[in-house]
Amino acid sequence: MEEYKEKFDSENTIVFAINPASVTSHENYCSKKGFSFPILSDSDRTIAAKFKALKENGKSIQRTVYAFDPEGKIIYAEQGMGNYDDILDIIRG
């Protein structure tokens, strides 16, 4: 994702990730990996549940990539890594 960050920035797009780990863990991970986008903490998995990203066991999270329009409507959803070029194409219209 980091290699696409500049392209998303040029499209006036906000990029972030959500993960159940702690804020401190995310800060350390971003620092170690050199990520320039934030990772938000969903420790109780509320967001994952609302976006149907929980696996059947109710604890593990299925990586899912979403893109939203300015009104908050989902314009892209893909389980797994997602295709960032496809997302950019959708954003660019």
C-alpha cells in the first residue's frame, strides 16, 4: 500500500488501515515499516463486524479493502489485498 500512497494523495484521497492490535503496536509497526498512513485500532472488532470482515470464529479478521466516495458510500470492496490500480481508476472516474 505504501507504494500507492502518493498516487492516492494526488487524488485527494485519505488512506488508513484498521486492525485489532493496540495503538502502541500500530505506532511501532508503522515506524518499523516506514508507513506514512495511520493504522487505527479496532480492539473490540466492532468495525470489523459492521463491515463483515470477521472470519467465522468471530475473532480473526479477513483482510478487506474498501474505498468510499465523499458521501461515505462504498464504491469498492474486495476481500484480500485488493487491487489499488482498480481503486484509483474508480476514484478517477
